[in-house]
Amino acid sequence: MIRKNYFLFFYKKTPILFFKKNEELIYKYNKLKEKESKLLSYIVKEDSLLRRLKKCCKTSDPFPKKDFYQIVDRVNELYDGFANRLLISYPNLTKDDIVVCCLLKIQLTPTEIAILTDSMPDAIYKRKQRIKERINYNSNSSLDDFIYIF
């Protein structure tokens, strides 16, 4: 009889404990993501190639096309093989799509990407839409959110 009561008591408490543990894990996960974001933005600021990229954005100078592939390599290093994982998961993406995704990953705006690629911001918005179609991303959230999480 005692065992039965103990089981019922334990059973009734489990959902509450599970909920609290889940909340705690979500909180810790969000804190880790926040710290990761700060750390990566610090690395981006300190990296000479990425600093040059940001400088081109501020001065409205196009970025040399040959250097975009160095950016892809750098993003791969910083974000655990991001471009490689993207290409493996979505092989129908073009090299230019991968470059745009990498620029979005380092949190550049479409206007900044347009400056760097010597194109119009509307062209970047259209490219983002094509990328969403190529990866069959039908969610209401933006491609930027997908890139951030991926």
C-alpha cells in the first residue's frame, strides 16, 4: 500500500518537475545562444578579413569577388562548417546563394550585402526569396531566422 501511494505521489509530481526542468533548460539554452552570439560578434570584429568586409559596407565600396570565397571559408571556421552543412542539406543552392547565406550568417543587412555585391537591395531580397524556394522553406519566419538557427 505504501508503495502504491508513493508511486501516485511521485507520478503527480513528475509533470511539475519535468516542466520546471524544461523551463530551466530553455533558459540555459537561450543564455548560451546569447553568449555565443556575443563571442562570435567579437571574433568578427577582430578578424581582419571580416573587418575589411565591414569597412567596405561603411564606405559603400564593392567587395572583391575573389574574396567572397575566403568569407565562406571563414564562416565555415566560425560556425561549425555552416556553408558545408548548408550545401550538403540543400545541394541545389548555387555558390552565390551560399555566399549570400554566409553574409546573412554574419548578420549583414540586405542593404549591406547589396553594397558588397554591387547590386540593388531589391535584387538581394529577390535572391533571398529564391533561396527560400530552393530550400523549400515555407515557414512564415524569415530566411534570416532560418540561417541563424541552422
